[in-house]
Amino acid sequence: QVQFVESGGGLVQAGGSLSLSCAATGSTFNAIGWYRQAPGKQRELVGVITWGGNTNYADSVKGRFTISRDNAKNTVYLQMNSLKFEDTAGYYCNLASARGAPLGYWGQGTQVTVSS
């Protein structure tokens, strides 16, 4: 099964930007979702992108985050702008259902820390 390696996290000030990458070990026609998990909270869906490039986002990130994918490179990206303290979390990607439910194995994720 396809597995993912997330990268690009780091420490950023509130209002700043970060770009995350999610590299798949093989090609997939599945939708891919970005998820995040803050300390003490459940993992939540950030957004989903279909193979054709259609996207859906959680209300909390709409207008600030953008998901894109390069199918030739088996890579999905998450551009995060206007970051807020509450965006601090571990960020993960995974195969996703049409409703954004995760379908595959979790990778190690990449940590995003936003300082206020």
C-alpha cells in the first residue's frame, strides 16, 4: 500500500507562512487528505484533494490554506498562510475517502509550531 512521508514543518511566527510536502511511495488515483493533531486533541481533517485537483477544506483553514498535488511527482502540498497559534499541530497526510476519512497508514508527520 502507498505510504507517505511528510516534510516542511518548523517554527513560525503568527501571521507567517509554511509549505508542507507529502511524498507518496507510489502513484495513487485516490484523494489525499491533510490532517493535523494538536496535543491533547483528536486528529482532524484539514482538507482533501482529489486526483483531478478538486479540493475541500475545513472551515478553520478556508482562505488561508491551499492544497495542491503534482501527480507526476506523487507529491501533495499544503501551503499555509496567515498562520495562527491554534494551527500548531503535527501534520499528516493519508489516502482519503470522498468525505475525508483516512484510509491508509499514518506516516510520522511533520510538526508545525506557531508562536504567538
